[in-house]
Amino acid sequence: MLVQTILKNKATADVVSIRSDASVSDAAKLLAENHIGSVVVSDDGNTLLGILSERDIVRELARVGSGCLTADVGTYMTRKLVTCTSQCSVEEVMQRMTDGRFRHMPVVEDGTLVGIVTIGDLVKAQLSELAMEKTALEGMIMGH
């Protein structure tokens, strides 16, 4: 299965983003309001500058205290991003996430952000594919 299939099947294709000059506190509120674990950082809504996750915020809270909440998102965002395209396979993206120990991957086409996939999206897709294979194999065994 390809990433493009996951993006088509997601409840919403909208990617939540925040400007790099927004406060970390604003980012935390955005994460909570949208029930998401990371937010894409983009000043124009298309160009990917970085990503800020719940883990990033918690790590900085532990390191420097609550003062980090007034800092700009750009201060703590991850800048060296691992991205994929819509033509990447689920297995390839899962491997990249496992190797990098992260749970959210931006999908980029020709330098433009087109979506984001999460480890949950990938696991759901894999489970769905396994269920279809199981049903097909059972049908073959039963002679249907």
C-alpha cells in the first residue's frame, strides 16, 4: 500500500500548521484542541520549516522549565525533517519512523507539503490490508 492511499482515506486531509514565530504555548493549545501529537511549522502554509511534537515540548519543559512556553516555536522545532512522498510504501515509511524514533511524517511533493501520516495511520492501513488478505485466504480455503 502507498502513502497516497492513506491520505485519501484519512478523515481529514488538512494539515494543522503553525507559524515559526508563534509561542510554544500557542502550539501546545493547538495540539490539545486538535487532539494531535505534532504540528507542522510553516510560515506560508505550504513550505515546511519544521515540526514540533508533544515530546519536544515536554523535553524542553524538563530541561529549561515553563519559560520555554513563551519562546518561539522555531526555537524548539525539529528542523532536520525526514519526509516521504505519496508514492512511498507503508513499509518504507514505517521503517523510517522506527529508525528515527518519531511518530509523524510530513508528505511532500515537489517541495510542497501535501499531508502528514502518523504511525497510527500506518498501523491502521497495515491491519486493514492483513484483514483483507485473511478474508481472501479463508475464501480460497473454503472454496469461495
